[in-house]
Amino acid sequence: MVALVGSLVAFVVALLVGGLAIFASARVIVDVEDYSYATVTALLGAIAWALTSWIPLLGPILALIAWIWVINWRYPGGWGTAAAIGFIAWLAALAILFVLNTVLRLGVGAFGVPGA
């Protein structure tokens, strides 16, 4: 039971970190101010990534395209804007994780932002 609660807490924290990274990026790129919307985007992006990344040879490329598609679907702009939001979100997630893991020694990840 303790392991289940620990896993659930780790998932929620990682999802909130991923949502924060997407929120910060979307705020800069398209001036959107809804953290909960970004958190749902992180969750949907993680699902899209999980559904496509397992495909042999093309999986990682398809997963990245699927993740950017989710951002494109959820935010105004187009594919270029979605790619910019994704790239800035990735950088933001790395910065957030650096603070949480190196400075505060929490050992968390970012759910919904690939490679972070």
C-alpha cells in the first residue's frame, strides 16, 4: 500500500512538473494563462508518446510528432508554434528538474515532456 501511494505521489508531482514546463512555454509563445490546461496537455502528450514510441525503428520519431500534434491541437498557432512550445517546454522542464533534483534533492521526473 505504501508503494502504491508513493507511486501515485511521484506520478502527480511529475505531471505537475510537466504541466508547469508546458505552461511556462505556452505563456511565452502564445500568451496563454491556464496551468490546468497545460497539465492536461502534458497528460495527453504522455499518452500519445506511450502509444507510439514502442513502434520499431520509427517509434521515437512518430512519438515526437504525436507529442507535437497534441500541443498543436491544444494551442493556437500551427505546427511551427507547437514545435516551439515543445522545445521551450523541454528546456523549462530541464531547468525545473535541475532545481528540484540537484538543489532540493527530490529525485523527480517530468511526465508529459519527452526526454526530461
